Amino acid sequence: MTNEKATISMVFGILILALTVVMVISVVVMLAHGAKFVPVMAAPAVFLVIGALMYRSGRKSAQSS
């Protein structure tokens, strides 16, 4: 992976992680206001894993270049 692609992968990873934080906050607020838990509320966990993997992949590629 070229250095530019690694940087893009890192940036998208960070973006996904930031959006995950927003989703987690909104789920916590909904649950605090008495909403019942539904399985789709677990989606931030999936995004957290994807974002972390993308960031790690970009970081490893940037270091090896």
C-alpha cells in the first residue's frame, strides 16, 4: 500500500471511529430516556471494530513504507 493510500485508510478509520462515538452517545441517551433495547442499537460495536481495523491497517502500512 502506498503512503497516500495508507494515510487515506487512517483518516477514514478515524472518521468511522468519530461517528461511532456519536452513535454510542445517541444510543445511551435513548436508553436513558426509557427506550427499549433493540438489536440495531448494537451497530456501534460493529463500526468500532471496522474503524479500528481500518486505522490499524493504514498505520501499519504507513510505518512499513
